[in-house]
Amino acid sequence: MPDKTFVIDNGAYMIKAGYASDLPPEESVSACTSIPNTLVKTRDNKIVIGSQLSTVTDWNEAMFRRPLEKGYVSNWEAEREIWDQSFFDEKASARNKNTRIADPENTTLVLTEAPNALPILQRHSDEMVMEEWGFGGYVRCIGKMIWLFDAV
């Protein structure tokens, strides 16, 4: 089994992510990061992804594109760009070293999803996680389940 566990709550508006730790919940939550789950095309045709939104100065005519519809990932091409920029790219994740996944093969991913996801959407998630990034372990669960474990 991989040594590290990385948790991604892939929300429709914000992605909450971070490494699981043995620290008390108050301290481990502070190591987590929230990243806007969106792509933005600005007036000057510049594409801005997720955590780079703070660099946008002119919001006039900005077009937002979200990879989720009704809580389910419907566009994995867009989601892949956001994840690559946020978790795997060395330059982009240099802003937040807590979310850099340097070695996916030695990392277990816990990915949350909305309840009652269609099997085809679940299969697409499984294929992207295992074939695109090659995590050493993978668990897909309903987002509320993680919070239940915290309460116990």
C-alpha cells in the first residue's frame, strides 16, 4: 500500500484537497487547500485555470467554464487541466506545496463524488484516476462519508 493518502473533494464550485495526516482535525484542515473548479477565458483570450484566478485583473467579458453539471463531472478534459495545474505541475503547485502530488504511484487517492452518480460517470472517473495519473491506490466515496468519519 502507498505511504501517503491524498483527499480530493471535487466540488462543483471549489475543490478542497490535501494530504491525510495523523494530526488532530483542527490542524490537518489548515493544511488543506481550496481551489476554484473552473476555467476562465478573459477578454484578451487568456485561459486562466483554477488557482490562477487571482491573477485576473479585468473581469469584463470573462467566460467561465465549469467541468461539473449538477454535481457530477461531465467534462473530464476540463477537469484534467484543472487537476494537472493544481496538483501535478511543478510550476503551478509551487504556490502551494501542500497540494503537490510528486509521485502518484506511491499515493492513495480518496475522491469524493455526489450521491447516486451514474455508473458511466463513475467509470470515467475511475479511468481518469488510474490510467491518466496512475495512483497506487484509489477509493471513490460519497462526500458526506468523509465528514461522518471526522465526527466519530
